[in-house]
Amino acid sequence: MKSAVIPQVRVEAQLRADLDAVLRPGETLTEFVEASVRRAVEYRRVQTDFAARCEESLATYERTGVSIPADDVLSTLEKKVEARVKRLRK
């Protein structure tokens, strides 16, 4: 059950026309706006969490002086990507 309303937003006629042009068959403007807002909220959450991890990592480095060499980090990330690609191709 929905209990809140997102405020109406006035937009230029061209933006509204562009929006109407990309709606999928059977999709309503309300559904499109809701999905877009949900994606934007999730994106902001991911950004905020990432920034917090960065700040925490920097604070740890400044406190301890211990860091992981960039080559090690990149190597680990490359291995993760390779493993994921391999799983997806199966």
C-alpha cells in the first residue's frame, strides 16, 4: 500500500514528449517515474556507501601507515572479473 506521494514536477514540453516516446507498451508515466526514482535512490546509496568505505580506508591508512600496493589490488580485481566472466559464460 502506498502511503506517500512524490511532488509533481513541471518540465518543458519537449522533455515530456521525449518521455512519452520512450515509454514501453503498457507502461504508465507513474511506473516509469517510480522506477527511475528507485534507481536514483539506490545509486545514491551505493555512492554514499562507497564514499564511507573510502574515508574509512583513508583513516586506517593515516592511523597505521599500512596500505596495499595498487598492483595487488588490481590483480585481485582482475581475478574476480575473470572468474565472474567464466561463470557467466557457462
